[in-house]
Amino acid sequence: MDDSRSIFAQVAENIENDIISGALSEEGQVPSTNEFAAFYRINPATALKGVNVLVDAGILYKKRGIGMFVATGAQEKLKGARRDKFSSEYVRPLLDEAEKLGIDSTQLAQMIAKEAKNS
């Protein structure tokens, strides 16, 4: 766990990562809050708070007496949100800096392709 961010947010993000990667499948059951608490060695109330973030966002849903499940369409919803965040946090600043330096979109695309080829 990262000490600079709230633990419940990190729990929610880790669950999101598992959904995006397919480790947790849509309509599949997720571990209980007690299992998350034991795994992360945190208070069950903190684990519940992280899970509830995803319930409120419609990513997870509860079946009374059975457990917590991944909602249909959750993976695409999360990927879309992450793409939007990627665009605002990385692409927009990149474009702003390229404009300051007089780099046009063609040159920028060539630079990205070159870097991708070298990685």
C-alpha cells in the first residue's frame, strides 16, 4: 500500500485493476470485505469503504445473503474512465508542451512512434 493515498481508494483501484485485467470477470463473485481486509491487513471497515466506492459507481453489486459481484459492462466502463483520465493527465499536457515547442501533430506522432519502437 502507498502511504500517500487513502487505503480505501487503493483497495478500490486494485479491484478495478483486477476487473480490467480480467482476473475478476463480469458477473463473477468478488472476495468478501473480510477477505480483502485479511489480504491487505487492514480494518474490514476500510475494505468495505473501498468496495462501496465501486458499488456506488455501479461497478460492483450486492446480492443479499450471497455476496458481491462484478456488474455486466464494468470492464468497459472502467477502461473508458481510465482512457479519459489518461487523456486529461497525459495527452493534454503533452499536446500543450508540444505546442509551446512548435512541434506539430505529425512530428509528435513520429516522435511517439520512434519511442515506441525503441522500447
